[in-house]
Amino acid sequence: MNARRAERVAEALREELAEIIGYEMADPRLEAVCVVGVEVSRDLRRAQVRVTAAGDAERQREAMRALEGARHWIRRQMAGRIRLWRIPEFHFRAVSGQEQEPGLDELGRNGQAGTE
């Protein structure tokens, strides 16, 4: 798969994950979780999802446990939204503010630009 297609797939996954996690999951542990970025493997079997979670270390651990516990449900939700031959297996990784992608500081919750 070429690099441009991998970028497009990763961006589409990021947008849908932000929607699912930010607005459709009722778990209160995920209230302050933002999807920062997604990296997909060349064969689209795995996706590394970088997220930030506000709060103290215990709240961040709880948020990561919630995401890991819901990753199969999230994958099923994604299958109905994105037309891919194979929906990747999601692996969530917490990142600090310093590890975020450049340019994301002006974006709002879940990586979506704010509307004014």
C-alpha cells in the first residue's frame, strides 16, 4: 500500500474514532479522552491510536483500561462506518502533551476544529 493511502486511511480512522469515543460511548471514564493520531501498519491489520486523557495518573489509567476493554466493540462500530477490506485491530497508547502532533494545539476536543 502506498504512503498516501495509508495517510488517508489513518485520518479517516482518527475522525471516526474521535466521534465514537467522544460522543457515542457512555463510559464516564472516557469524558476527557482526545484522539491525537492514528498510525496504521502497511497491511492494515493493526492501528496504533494515540490518545490523551486529562486528569491525574489514576484517571488516565482508568481511561486506558476503558479503551482497551471496548476496543472490540469500537472495531465493530468502525466496520459499519468505513469501507475497508479489513478493519484494523486497535491498540491504544496514552501520550503526553509533548508527544502530540504539531499543529494540534489549536484544535478542539478529539482533534476537531472548534466552530465559532
